[in-house]
Amino acid sequence: MTSETQGAKGNTDPPDLRNLVETIPGLAVCTLPDGSVELTNRAWQEYTGCSLQPSSGWVWQTTIHPEDVAKFIDELSTTLDGIKPFHTEARIRRADGQYRWFSIRKALAVAASLSRESFLRTLIACEDIDERKRGEAKLQQGEGLLQVFFENSPNLVFVKDLHGRYLYANRQFKKAFHIPGVVRGKTDDELFSAEQAAAFQSVDRQVLETGQLMKFEDVARYEDGLHTRIVQKFPLRNAEGEIYAIGGVVTDITDRKREESVLRYSEENHRLVVETAPDAVISIDERGAILFANPATLRIFGHDPTELIGKPLTILMPEFLRKVHEKGFTRYLTTGQRHINWQGTELTGLQKDGREFPIEVSFGELSRDGHKVFTGFIRDISERKQAEDKLRASERTLRELTETIPQMLWSAEADGLINYCNQRVLDYTGLSADQVRGAGWMKSVHQDDIEKLGHAWTAAVSTGEPFQYEFRCRRTADNRYRWCVSSALPLRDREGRVIKWFGSVVDLHDWKEAQQALQMTQTELARVSRLTTMGELAASIAHEVNQPLTAVTNNSSACLRLLAAGNLQPEILRRALEEIVADGNRASAVVARIRGFIKKEPAEKNRLNINDVIQEVLALADRELYENRVRLERQLTKVLPLVSADRVQMQQVLLNLIMNGIESMAAVTNRPRSLCMQSRIDDSGVVLVAVRDSGTGLSSEAHRLFTPFFTTKANGMGMGLSISRSLVESHGGRLWAEPNSPHGAVFCFTLPESGGSAS
């Protein structure tokens, strides 16, 4: 008992619990010895929105946050004896549904009666600490960000105490010096060579002596060799201004030094590069006069570079371009407005002998000493133009070829807009070539497919991945929508950029109808297989139905005899009729299971518990198991995810595997016959069902087990396992067989979960 409890017991009268609860600041409750709430103060009721009556009882589950309630109840339950202290933190739901953090502690333990200790009450006070928790979270986040910043900094960051021991060194520090272990607490003498340690310590002493920042450039040996660095060491001071540590930041400038060297080398070799460039490089001033021309100018224009210096750039242009250039150049110098694109513009050049030829020009601008200098890169594209002419001729030939191919063909620009389709597309859709261009071809697509087809095509264009999609397209010949599939592949340039799309459209409506007919045939074949399986169970089914019917006949006959003798009492009649009804229901249940198994209905997938299906099938096969003296073992995981499956098809698969297991043990006489049904979640997270038997096991031709018409039975059709595998695979699962240890075989199949779970 706490001191508070003892104080309460010393009073002459029992405490007024309601008034006492109201005096506690903040939210307060009074609990019974079992932890349920007896009283709450007004602050609790106003905060939670609960009146006094709803606040009584075991209310913790409705007011404490679901993530906190289990811990809260465990801690509260262990302290209700009034002796142990109780303090915890949890989130309590406010009247508007929001949760806030509270510090919850036992404020007082009092007895409602002076005579009986068992009536001990516990007063619990709740203090709102939500703002504090938010502040702590922000502080932790800030500290975490700072830690992440230092650890991921490309610079070396470290801190030493006044004795030269490292207090902190970031990841880059350890990586640079190849220090695999802990740095904290060690000195430079323990981590580096004597020479390097002495150099580091010398700078540390200067920092401590001067109390100033020390910044210098040095060379240090890292794991991969010598590195040039900028080192900054500075004193760290406490609130009183006293130095308590040395901080350091080291920036590796090896790459920068290397880049500066490369830049100097580049500048030294710039002229060499320009002199040997295959394109003409020409610089002009603000007057349009040529300042520089490289040797390639002679090959391209026929002019010696030296004779061009000081002459106007228009000397390299045909007459019709000179006035245009002069006006445009003057306007640019005045307004900054360009009259042509400066990057990759195709123009016409003039050679010294007067011959005009196609060129590609790119210009750059540089300001030097307050004056503008323009440099142009000029390429002779005569050969490329000839190649483009040949390509256009080839495209014309290709287009003529596409018109003769018995297939609907189309092409699109890199942005996905259709720019061509052959005549067969126009004949099929009834659209004109102009109507098809761009996105107009969507007019022939069924309205239910337009959105999804558009998304699929947009995704292919944005990613550059091959495109294929099935949709319904209107055929103008009969004005009916038919299933088609469109496929397209991108054409890429040498850099891998998509420059065009080429595609085709194939009418597969007839093929889809044939596939549907095939699927219907397969469904009917599966039903025939079920009927065959039920035929094998005919004797067992007859026995299952005959038992309740015999009981019905016997009870009815007894009632008739008693009625004839005039000795039929109402109580006896009632019991007899109840037994008749029960036996009738038993027979009806057997018939219902058989009808559900063999009914001819399309497959319908529902979310179901596979354990329920297993139990239903075991009920059908119960008689076969009994007559063949097979011991049944169930190892079914109680809580499994629900699967999306057709109940009848799963019954068919399970019954086929169970009957195969029973038949495989028919010849076993020297050991127990046992059949084990298992269900569980496998390592990949899907539901797994296994049927284990102790039969003769798998033969040498086990690899053919699932081949249609292959059977090891004298009277077998060889279709059961093949159909079972098809049914499982249609549900997104797989079916396989493997040897059982020490005898028999195991047939396993998996089904993906559909979400949710069942007990």
C-alpha cells in the first residue's frame, strides 16, 4: 500500500471519491481493482466527449490509441494492487477523433471502505504532453539530419579533445585513411605514421595557442595515394568562451587541381585542336570582319586563311544571302534579336570558284575587352544531303512496298502522333488519311477501350518500350467492332534516341472466338472429369445417402407400429420425428455437395478459405478413406489468407489428388496407409496445399505425370492431373509432384492470396 493509501485509511470517514476525482488537475479517472473505470472527472468527459455513464466500465480500448493500448493495459494490470508505482505515456482520443500524447500516472490509491481492503480504488491522472512529444520528435529529427549531413559529407569532418583524442570522425574520414575500426578515443599516433601524426599535432598546438582558425593547403597520403587538401582547424568553445575541443574540416581538392592542370593543358592545345578541326572555324568582330580562320577553311571554301583576315564574312556567302546577313547582324547588335538559329542551321555557302554548296553553321558569342567576338563552326554537308536524298527515295520505295503487303501498317513520329498508314488501314476503318493522322485514328476504337489504349500508347512513347495492346476496332465493311491487336517497335538513331515508330494492326477476332470455343471445350472436359471422379465414388455416395434414409425408414416404421397398437405417446412421436428430420437433412447435405460438385456452371472466382474447401472434399471422400483403411491426418494452418478461386474447380483438384493418393496405397500391405492433408503459407507468401500419401511413390516416368492421356492406372483416362494443373494455373498458381519421405508421393499446389485472412 502506498503512502497515499495509508493516509486515506487514517481518516475517520471514507473519502468522497467523486469530489476527490474532480480536484485532480487535468484528466482523471477512478478505477476498480480489475482496472475498469468507475468515475471520471469533468475534464476527462469534456476531452473524450464521453458522458459519465459511457465513461464507466472497461473503456481503455476505445480511448487509448490502438498502438498503445496493449502496453498500457499490461502495465496498468501489474500495478492495480496499490503498491507498485504506475507511470506510462500513451495517446488518448479527443472528442473530435484526434489523438494527443498524455503522461499517465497513478496519483492516489484509496479504499472506498475502511473495513475491506478489497475495495481499493486507484486514481489515475493524465497530463497533456503532446507539445513536448512533438518538440522531442523535431529535436530528434534535427539531430538525425545533422548526423546524416556529417556522415554523408564529401569532406572529412572530425573533432578532437584537448588531449588529441578523437571524439568524432565521419565516414569519409575513415574511408580516406582506410581505418576499419573505431576512431573515437584514439590519437593521431595510433592511427597514422609518426611523420604524419607529428604534422597533425603541430597544427593542433597552433590552434590551441592562438585560439584562431588555421587554414592551409597540404598533401596527405590516403589509401589510394597522395591527395592535395585544404585543411581548416578551429577551436570549439563552450558558453564561457573556453576552448574544449578542436574541430576540423578537410576538403579534398585533388580533382580540382587535376582539372586546373587539364584546363591549362586544354588552353595550350586549343589552337592545335582548332587548327586540326575538319570543320571550318571562323571568328569575326562586331563589324563582320574576319579575325581568324583555321586551315580547314581552305579545303571547304578554297580560300587561304591568311587572305581572309580583315575581309567581310559575306565573301563566303552567295549574293542572295549577303543583304539578309547584314540586316540581321546589325539588328542583333542593336536589339539582341537573332534572325536565324545559331545552332545547326543549314545555309548555302560560296566557294572561291563561285560554286554554291550546302553547309551547316553553328555560332557562339564571346565578349572580350568590351567587344563582341563571334565564332562560327561551318561544316560541308554535301555528302549528308546526298545521303538524305537517297534516304527519301528509299522511303518512297518502302511506302510503295507497304501498300502491297496484305497487312494494316502505320508509322508515328517520336512523340507518338500518327503520320502514315497504308491503304488497308483506310479500307478497314473507313477513315481518310487526314482523319487518321495525329490522334484521329482513335475514332475507330470502341469507346470502352479508348482510355486504356491511349494510356498504354502514351506509356510506350514515354519509355521507348515496345508497344502491344488488344482493342476493339470498327470494321467499316459490316460496321461491327472486332478484336484487333496493335504492335509497334521504335526506330532509334545511333545515340539510342527514338526517331520514329513502326507498327501493325492485326484482326484477331476470329482467333479470339476460336480461343473462347476452346476454353468452353476445356471447361466441359473438366466437368466430364468431375463426373468420372464421382462415378468412382458412386459406392461411397450410395452408402452415405443410404445410411440416413435407412434411419428415416426405421423410425417411420416404428411410429406406424406404435400407432397401430394404439401406444404412440406424443413424446415418443416428437423424438422420432426429430430423428427423421435430422436424418433427412443428412441425406440432403450429401446430395447438395454432389450437385454442387458436378453442376454445369461457368467458373466464378470468389474469396474463400481453402481450409473450408479441404473439409468439404474430405467429407465427400470419407467413405473411400474408411473402406480402403486409410488413416487421415489433418495439418491445416488455422489462420490463412483468403484466396480468389472457383470453389468447384478447387474441389475437383483436391478430390483428384486425394483419390490418386488412396489408389496409390491400394497395394500397400506391409505398412500403415496414411494420407496427410496440409495447408500453410510458403516462403514466398502464397497459400500452399499438400497431399501426402504413403503409397508406392513416383515412377521413373514421373516427368510425364501431367502429360494429357498419360496414366499409370489400368483403367485411367490420363486426364485428371493434366486438368488439375490447368485449373490451378488458371488461378495464378502452380501444381507439382515430389517424392515423400520415407514412402509415397507429395502433390502440392499454390494459390496467390486475395487479401484478408480467415480463421
